[in-house]
Amino acid sequence: ELLAGDLFQLGNMLHGWFAGWFGMSREQREAERASGRMQARLERFCALWNEAFTPPLWPEAAAHLPAMSDALEKAVQDWFDKREEIRPGDELILRTEWPLEHRLEENANGVAASRLDSMRVDLMAEVRRADGTPGPCLIVDHKCGNYKGRPDLKEHLTETYGQRQSEYLRALCAMGRSCECWLHLPLEGRMLELTLNDGEI
């Protein structure tokens, strides 16, 4: 069983791989696969991570990362394809490690103040209209933990990460953007959708 520190590093490894994978266009990924460069990239990436830890962080990573990436890409593509408002010419745009800022209004001890909250989104998918204007978007946040078989998984993830996800959603809603939020659990092959109801996650 992985220790907490190992899970943290494994999470960093997965974030790094997904950032590189989705940082390429689909056409680039297909070309890299066809030429064999993607496999070489995968093996080099996994070797660098595993060599940095004793014992190796995840020796079987190269056998699983492509399937994880394909499953996430399919889920995001399905999100786009099933939208009722999609029009001819609309595109799906993917952005990795996307910076996001939101000004928070606070009231401490009766004194009103505000602060700028700087965030970074693991993966953001958005609809790009044919005329270049932005449409609805989807935030995907990768989470790595000991979640297998946990009966209170939804409650645990909502309690642990719900506040941050609500800040993502509020920031985009403040920009006039329609947005949804998923927690991606790559080790379990699962996705949890978080929604806001009256400002609460």
C-alpha cells in the first residue's frame, strides 16, 4: 500500500503526464503514436519518475497511463458531443494548468476587505463558438488517493475538495461563463461531478 507521501508524488507524476498529453492537439498525439515517438516519450517519462524513488514510484506506469489518458479524453469528448447547444463550427478546446484569478470579498471583524485569489486548473475544456466567442466550459481536477472501496467517497471528496471547486466555479460564473466541475480519480477510473446549489457545493 502506498504511503501518503508516495501518493503525493504519484499525484505529481499523473499531473505531469496529463499536462503533457492534453497539451498536445489530438492530431499531434495521433502523429506521435503512429511514429512511435509517443511510446518513447512515455517510457522516458516513467523511467525518470521511477529512478527518482527507492523503491520505484510506480513500475507499471507505462502500461496504464495511455489507457487513463484515452479514458479521460473520451469522457471530455462525450461531454462536448452530448451538449444540446452545440452548433456547426463549434470546437472543443483543451487547456492544461490554466491560471484563474478571482477577487474574493471578505468581512473580518466588521471590516470589509477583498483579496485576489490565484488558482490553477488542471484541465479546462471549453466550447469555442464558430465566431470565436467562448461557450460553456468544464473544469477537470485530478485527484490521487486511497479511494478504492471507500463507501463515503462522494462525501469525503466533497468535504475535502468542495470548497476549492466552488471557488473555481464562482470565478468562472463571475466572468459570465457557464461551467461544470469534475473530480477525476485516474487510479480508480472514476469521475465525480460537483455542482453548486444556491452557492453551496
